[in-house]
Amino acid sequence: MTGEVNIFEVLEPGLQTTVQDLGRPGYLADGIPPSGAFDSLALKLANLLVGNPPGDHVLVGTDPGAAGLEMLLVGPRLRALSYTVIAVTGADLRPAVNGRPIPLWTSVLVRPGQEITFGAAHAGARGYLAVAGGLAVPAVLGSRATNVRAGLGGVHGRALRAGDVLATYPITGSPVQRAGMRVRADRLPGRPGDSGAVLRVVLGPQDHLFTPDSVRTFLETKWRLSPTSDRMGCRFIGPALHFLPRPDYLVDQAGSDPSNIVDDSICIGSIQVPSGLEPIVMGVDGPSLGGYAKIATVISPDLSVLAQLVPGDPVRFRAVDVDDAHDAHVAARALVTTDSVEKL
């Protein structure tokens, strides 16, 4: 597309700041994960605030929406190069323009020369910055999402670096018209209480390999997010889980470790339990195949909750059936419409 506008100079990149849209579903069979925003709800609402297309639902739709920035724990420092409108959602990274704090979940006008800064996360793990027009980087397999491990998408397949210059696609009308919007109070995502987050799961497909007591332990334990977690997988610390005696065919075909299975497909949100220790929830950059038993799968609307956990956060898993998961999916889609935002 012609007419791209240079919009930001990266002065400091933050801990890990990447360009993300909703990702590239449909390529898992080729070993390519969808990537995209881990907290897709936050990015979609940010895009609505600045007048961009939010895209379709993560993992299901084929429209990745406009690209923005995903910022992990410590955000970047950017210099605006043109008039534009931004919105910051997700984790509270203390956003400010020229040192003056700006509100989350609200669209704000930015002028050339102004600096947009972020601090360390005060609540949550991942913040999102949308800019009017959407970030202009080459699409790879239909998406602008960055997969750092694969060197795919975004800015040369990597996190931002100081000196990078980001551009946007042109918009119609004045940026001023897109400023001063906020997400309606009844559409704002909730925050976990003192008792921690709850992630809804559908049990299976290999829960039958675990002892009944271990399935109960999985659902009754207050797990804690491990520091060894990322967009590929989120590991949880807690008690060991145990397996039933292995049938001979499984030993012959998959090996003697009680958690080994014949490799099968992995969904985003699948929970592997290697050797029965520290369940791992597969993230948006996760693999497409694996050989460890999966006790359950986090339902897609709760991936946004997972994305905002920081190491040490407590979590409980709650089992729901497939119908409940479908109803939650439909309800999550209904949260993102043009009616989700309103004028200040």
C-alpha cells in the first residue's frame, strides 16, 4: 500500500515489544503457529478506539485486523513523527505523553515531537498500543504478527530495537476525529481478585491417562505461574500429577515415561504435563505437535486472562463442558463491536 506515514521513532525498545495483529491461523498443519496478540481482546478494543478494524476472533476467523504493539512487562519509549491517535490497553504500564500520564482504554491525540513513554507493569503483564491506520509492516502468510523464535513477521521477525522507525497506513479524515473515545465500562475486562485468576478448561484429550485423584488435584490446586513462561508456553508450579499404569502398546509406540504419548496435534491452550510435573499451557507461539499427555485445554476466551499473568500469580483451573466453552466463545465475540466504545 502506498502513502505510508512514518509515525514513531523507537528511542528505547522496552523488555520485549513486538508488532502483533490477531495472527495467522490455518498453518498449524505446516508447523507454523498463529502467533498474534496473546491478549487478543485488549488489542481488538485498542483498535476500535482508534478507528481501526479489530479483526475476527482469534484462532477462528481469517481477518487479523490492524497491527499494533504488544509490550511485555516494561514498555518502550517512542517519539511521535506525525500527528496521530493512539490507545493503550491491557496491562497498566503507566503510559504517558511528554511525562503526562494518559488513561488506559482511551484514545489520545499525539503531536509530532512528543514522547510516548511506559514504565514497568503495575497490573498485568502485556500492554497493547494501537495507532490510527495500523502499523505498516509486510504481511507474511496473511498476517503482520511477529514470531521471534521463527524470525517471522513484524519488523524483520524480531522485537523492536532503538532506532527503528515505524510507519502506519494512511487514514481518512483528521486524527482529531478519532481522539476522545473510551471503552464502555461494561466492556472492560475484569481483573483477578486476591484469590487469583480462574482459567476455564475442557478436560482432555488425554485426561484418561491420569489417575482420578490427579485430575481432582489439577482442578483443586492453586497453581502459580513459573518465571520460565513465555508466548510459547506458560508453566505452572504445584504438586506432581500421577498417571495410571501404561498399556503395553503405549510403551512400545511412545516410550516408558508415563507422560509420553504418540505425537498428536496441540491446540493453543492445550495443557501438557511432561513427566507429571509443572503443567504447561501452550501459548500463541506454541508447537503444532507434541508427545506429552494433555490433561485439559484452556478455552479461547480465557487466553486473554492467561496472557496477563505475571510470575508468581495464583491460578485455578475450572472444568467446563464443550457447550459452556462454546457459549463463552460467543459471549466473548459479542464484547467487541462498534458499540463497545463511546465518546468521552
